Amino acid sequence: PHVRVADFGIAKVGGGLVHGLHQAGAGCAVSVDGGSGGTFELTIAYATEMKNARCELIINGTSQTIAFLSTDSWNATKQVSQTIQLKQGNDNRIEIKGRGQGVNLDYIEINKSR
């Protein structure tokens, strides 16, 4: 099943977004239900004018780096996907923390891998 976990709204008229990830300590987090648990595809829609911005992706306390290629404009979006593992049930936490580089987040989607 396809689930849009968080929709921050760059694409919406007058939309909102998560920005300011370049500031020290900045980030965002969502809690999700992992159903029966297992392997999922996490997709993040974003905007950045930086060539290779990086953020920290933390899934249930396990950290990894995720790279965001330039969208060439703060008004254009691209997507980046990462395979993740979720626990069974609704006690899953997904965090994205900035590393001092500018990335604006539009939405996060999670799809169960087949």
C-alpha cells in the first residue's frame, strides 16, 4: 500500500514546507504505522539549489546519510528514495535532520516493498 505520511506543500497553492534545515539542530520527525513491519521504500520530495546537499535520515534511532541533488530552483521539486526497515505497529519514528545545507521538504511517502 501507498501512504503519504507528511505533505508539507510546496506544490500546493500558497503551500507550506519544511525549510530551515541549514540551521543548527534543525529537523523534522513523523511517526508512522509499519503495519506488519518489513522493508519499505521511503520517498522524499524536496527542493534545493545546492549541488549535493546532505541530511541525516534516522529511522527508529538508526542513522544514515541521504543526498539531495540540485533541483536548480527553490520552486522545482525532485524525489529521492531510500529503502528502509520499519517495525511492526505504530511505534516507528522517521527523522530528517539538516547538516547545515539548504533543503526544503515537500512531502514524504512510504510504500511497502514487494
